[in-house]
Amino acid sequence: MNHSPMLKHGMLAGLAIVLGSLIAHAYDTNWISGGQAVSAMRLKTDLDEAQSRIVMLETKTAALENGRVASPIATGSNVGGATVTPVSGSQNCTVSQDGSWIAGATHPSVAKCQIIFVPNFFSAAPRCVASNDAFVSTVSGVSATGFTVDIEATDGGAYIDNRPIAVICVGPK
């Protein structure tokens, strides 16, 4: 399975930021007021919660490193990453996805891919972004069932087929 390095690094960087903030909170004692008695039980409970979150993030990081991105990232949210390519002369776009959140991708016109989500992967329209190596990628028509992405030359010139587009969508289950 071909996984976009940009997608993996972006997701890992985001998890690293969250993990770092959780660790900082676990060791930050500024929430204790001067002269306030500190309950050992309360402190243990807070540290146990931080530890369980760290374990959860480590598990998700391992899943990302193994190429399994399309999974719940938080209660009530799903995330999916893929690379789609509009293919000249074909009615379909090629799809290389992490997990299985895309049911299909059609090629309605030059440089366009119409992405169709697996039913019920998102319960409402997710937020989607797209990028490619040297051209402008535009996301439009986003709904709970799919979206359209296209490629355009950066100088405003002709649309171009056969260029891979990295997409990431995050939305409600």
C-alpha cells in the first residue's frame, strides 16, 4: 500500500503536539494553589488519566506507522487519508487509501476526481484538504457522502491528469 509521506508526517506531528501537551500538563503543578492541601488520591487519579491518554496516543501512533490511518481519532470523529489520481482516458481515478473509508472515485472530467465515502463513515460533512507535488488542488462539494477534488496548474493554466493528489478528511462518525 502506497502511503503519502506528507500524510504520515503530518499526522505524527499532530500526535506529537498533543502528546507533549498531555505530558506537560501531567507534570505542571501550577494548578495547586499556595497553601492548598494536595490530595494524594486526586493527584494519582490525574496522573492515571494522563497515563491512559499517553497509552492511547502511543497506540494510535503505532497504527499510523503501520499505515492504518482511517480509524477513530477521538470520540465521535473519524479521519481518512488517501492518494487519488485522475487517469487520462479512464472513467475512474486510482485510489491508494489508508484503511477503507473511500468506496470509489470517478473521473468526471480532466483533472477531477469525485470521491465517494464508504456509507456511514462520516455522519455529516467532514473537513477535507488536498495537496499535490506542484499544482493547485481544490476541494469542493463536500458532504457526508463524498467530495470533488481537482488539479490546476499554478499559473492558472490547463487542468492536468495523471498527477497524484493527497487528501485528508476529518469528520463526525
